[in-house]
Amino acid sequence: MSDVGSVVQVTVYPVKSLGGRTVGEAEVGAAGLVGDRAWAVVDATTGERVTVKSTPAMAEVVASGDDEADAITLTEVLGRPVRLERAAEPQVDAAAVHLVSRAAVARAAAGDVPEGCSADDPRANLLLDLPEGEDERGWVGCTVRVGEVVVSVTRTPKHCLGVYAEVRQPGTVRAGDRVEVLAGPDPAP
């Protein structure tokens, strides 16, 4: 077991593709942070989902928690009628939890950023403070404890910073919680 840093910020994205809300703590279940990406934006005319990939202006809107008000704001910003629709399950692209270190954000700001990724908004659930020389990308295949939560780091994103992880032990994660690598990757056969 190795203590490797702490949680600086916890962010929940209630509506997929919209800006996130920083919270002091979040419950984490098997599917990720409770309330994260629980809603989707849908074109009111066609019924098709609208995402930030096709409509980048969405990332600048932060969900207020009022479905009707958010739909009105989005309709104005996007210039077309949309509505919010509760998703049957969290609308995550690759994994339940997205972790990014301050060092990754700094590397990206200096130009070391994957194509299609934003150094300004890495869209991470957990922003971590790691000691110099520690790099979360080396955790792929590792088991990591973040506060009460235990995750398996599965991979690095193709178009984003940090790492993706699946939840092995649900619990609460808070700003200030310790981050520990519990077990390294399994050795190759």
C-alpha cells in the first residue's frame, strides 16, 4: 500500500455534456458518483440526444438542478428546442469514475494534451494532488483507494486526461481524502 496524494476537488456532472458542479463530497455507487450524468439533453423535435461533441457550447452551461429552467437555458444557448430526459443509468462514455491529477492538467496546459481534450476542463470527477514524479497513468491495472471508495483503474482515456476506473467498493469521497495505491497491476503470465 502506498499513500500517493489527496483529492483536491469532487465534481458531479448531473447532465451529460453540461458543465459540472463542484461538491464537498459525493456518494459513489457501483455505477459512479450518485447523480453523475443522470440526465441527457434531447432535441425536442427529433428526440435525438444532443452531446457536447456535436454542440460544444453545451459545456459552458452548468445544470442548476431545475429541469425546466435548464431546458429553457439550453434552448436559448443552442438556438433550438431541447428537453432534459432522465437516463435509465449514468451516461458515462468509458468508466464509472474519471480521475485526473493537477500534474496532468499542468502538462496539458504546457501542450502535452491528447487531441480533442480540453486542458481547461478535463471533465474529471476527481481532481487529485499527487507528489512530483507520481503519474496516475501508471495506475492502469492497479487497485486504488480514494477516501472510502476502492476503484480498479482500467485505462487511460483516448481523448482526455487522467485515468478511468471502475468501482470495486462503494462509499463516500470528499475533498481532502487520501489517495492510496493498494495493489499494483497483475504480473504478465
